[in-house]
Amino acid sequence: MEKVVIIGTGCAGLTAAIYTARAKLKPLVIEGKMPGGQLTTTTMVENFPGFPEGIMGFDLTMNMRTQAERFGARFLSVEVTGVELGSAPYTIQTYDGPIQAEAVIIATGADPRYLGLESEKKLIGHGVSSCATCDGALYRDVPVAVIGGGDSAMEEAIFLTKFASKVYVIHRRDELRASQIMGDRAQANPKIEFIWDSVVSEVLGVEEGEVSGLRIENLKTGELSEIEVSAMFVAIGHIPNTAVFKPWLELDDEGYLILTKGTATSLPGVFGAGDVADHEYRQAITAAGSGCAAALEAIRYLESQD
């Protein structure tokens, strides 16, 4: 029987581990399929407080893990295959067998949707990104591209004009899905150029290890062309990792955890933190903050049960 089990090891899960470990709860942290979360796919993190020169994403998560271990957190390198949350104590199924817990913190994150290209996969973290706020400042005075046609894509494109010399927006249709005001704002920006009815067929620069351009296919004419860019920002949505929780917890239409009173889910003793419940900010620092809040709520819940 575990006092608290934390599922996920991104900034939210690791922060929750630090706080619950310092509270002498000896949390068990289940790492899942991506130990360290999305931050491990980012090279330099420049917007996390306390690192004026920046820090590599992998190093930041490893520092947080070491800090949690110092206070007594334990880590289990398995994936969760299912949960039983009908009544406490809750059961978490893994390939290594079931684990019971009095409290659970869900910090499983959300995976960005990518295009599915082999060249794209090889360059994630080396010019291919799903977060302009995280990585945009790394591409000053060079051309970049944004893939997508929704509000998020327009926000990313407008944000990137603060740094990039030019921003191409590549959209597979001839009109945007974004709201009228966001679309008008992006189209009025002189730094943004739209490439309509087109998809990226290949990301160039694999041999060099950095994005150098994009090969683009026009879906109406079949014509192929290339543009020179130093980065590609994919803004076609995220997939929250909540499939195993769907029968037990309240989710919104997109599959994100619905939280009430801060980090509480619809079940007592079960809390959510980070991108698994956040489709608004999706930043390392906001994930860490929610991980702290979830840990404090879990501590209070366990004290009330005792």
C-alpha cells in the first residue's frame, strides 16, 4: 500500500514528487513511456526561472528527479496499463503488477500532434518544435514556419514575428479554422506569409542535424516547392494522455482532465497536474506550479483521512 502514487515524470510530476517526498510520504513515481516528459525533447530552456544562461531540457528534468530522490521519492520505470478508481484505496495496473495507493496524482501530460514524417521525427528538438513560446527566441532574425490553421497556429505565428525575420504559415486548406479576429490579425502582419492548400512532405536538414528548409506539396496542383527556414513549429493540436482514466474521471470534449478547486478531479484523493489538464498555457513553469499545488492538496487529503 502506497500513501501516494504519482503518474508521470515531467515538470508537474517531478515537482509533486519533491513536495510529497519532503512531507515524508515516500511517493512512488511511475515514469511511463517518456521519462522526463516533453521537456526532454527540447534543447535549451531559457524561460525557466533561476537559470539566467538557460539550461538543457534534459538536464533540468534530471536535476528535478535527483532532488526528489534526495528526499525519498522512488521511481518505477513501467507504463500504466489501467486503473481501478471505483473506491479507495485505488489500484493502478502496470506491466509489473498492480499497485494500491491512498492518493493519486495524475501528471501524464499531453503529446503534441506531429505530421508523422520520418525527417520530422529525427529533427524534433533540433528545429522542429511544438511550442513557439518555449523555443521561439532561439530563432532570431531567421525565417521559420508554422504548420496549422487554427487559433493556436495564429498565436504561434504572431508570437514568432517578435524574433524571426519571416514567418511562413502552411495550411492544408484555402481558409483558416481560426477565429476571424485571430485570422485577420495574422494576415495583417507584414512578417507573416501564408502558403495555402499545402502540406509539408519533407523536413530538410536531417544530415546536418538542424532544420534547413521544408519541401512543400500543393494539394490542388501536386506541385512541389522548397522554402528555406531554420525551424518548423507544428501547431495542429495535442492529445492528452488520459485514455486509461476515461471510465473513471470527468474529461472535457478534447480529453483533458476536468479539475475543480485547483487540482482536484471528480474523485476524492485523485489530483491532476500539468498538461494533462492544461490546454491553455502548457509551460514548464505552470506545470511545475500545478504539480506543487497537487502535492499540497494530496498531503492535506491524506492528513484528513488519518
